[in-house]
Amino acid sequence: MPTKQYAPIAREGHGTLLLVAICASVLNAFLGFYAAIPAWLLLVSLFYQFRDPTEIPPPLPLAIVSPIHGTIVRLGTARDPWLKRTAESIVIETGLFDVHSIYAPTEGKIMEQWRSVPNPAPNDDDPPHSSAYWIQTDEGDDIVLVITQGAWGGRISFDYHPGERVGHGRRIGFANLGCRARLYLPLGSRYEVARASKVAAGSSIVGTLIHLTRMARPVVSGEAAVASATADDVH
């Protein structure tokens, strides 16, 4: 299913595009076409900057999709400072000319939203101004999505807030001029990409949540005691 149903130009850019189009038209009318060429070129570049293609997520509920277009720059375990746990970490960087929409890596409920990194932050990759979103799946898996402003700056906006549900691969925001994203996944999740891989937001699978069946799970002490008592009753 498509992750959105609206125009292929990000709505965050509509105001900017309209303003530049008006300026280009005024220059064209009063100074001529050649004088307005820089403004028309700027308008074309902005249309490219704010492009927003429709992405189709894979029909795999345990798949974690990339939240942004870009390149995988880091994989490995790291300390999640928001949920205070050791987690599998995936870091993705988007380029200046990549698509800048942000997508939900999984389906679930937004449990919490943070506008800064807890102090002290154990990971240098999470600057103090990073925003983080804790998404919990219906199966109880906790995924934290961290968005950091890119080197070029630019405004980052989000369409969802704590208490709301997000769909798998659903468009949830926009990072003007790009950003960096870090995913914190439950320990033991499987990586589906390699470093330097190119990924598309909302459709490329970057990881898979691993759910052990009851028979495959290690038996904890409480379960062992119950099983032993049941066996004694039978005999």
C-alpha cells in the first residue's frame, strides 16, 4: 500500500515554491526573461529539493524500513540513552540532493518524544539537539528513531505526536536540506544491510525484529518451577 496519498511535491515546500514563482514572474514581467533566469533556475532546483515520491513498504510486519533516503554509515551495538538499554544501532545519513521526507520504520504507537539527548550522552553520534521518537509495536518491541539536523541546517518537522499510531513506512515528517537518522532496535535484531549501502526511505529493509517462539525461548526460573510442579501433579 502506498505510504501517502498526496502530490509528489512535499507540502512543506509549497509556500517557498509559491513565493519564488511569484518573484520569478514579477522579474520576468518587468525586467524580461533573461533577467529572471536565475529565479526560474532557483524554482526548478526547489522543485527537485522538495520532491516527495510515493514509497511502498514491504509486506513484512517484522521488517524495519529505512526512515530516510541515504547511505548506511554505521552498524553495531550501542547504548540507547533514552530507554537506557544496549541496543542494535543503525546510522543513516542523507545527502543534500536526496529525498528529504522521513518515514516510520515500523508500525506502532508513539510512546514518547524527546527534543534533546539525555545528559550525559554516551554516543557522540547523538548531538544535544537531536530529536528522538519511541515507537512501540503491537508485539511490544521498542524502536527509537533519532533525527539530527544535517550539516546544511534546515528545519525538521514531524506530523505525529505521542499517543498517535504510525503505519509501517508511513510518511511522518520532513527534513529540509537533509538529516541523519539513527535507529535503536531491540538487542538481537538482525541487520539486513551493510555499511555504505544505499537505502530508500519507507521501502528498503535495514533490519528485522527477531521473535523467538515459546519452544525456542530459554526457560526462565519461574517457568521452570511451574513446569516442575505440573509434572509432579501428573505423576
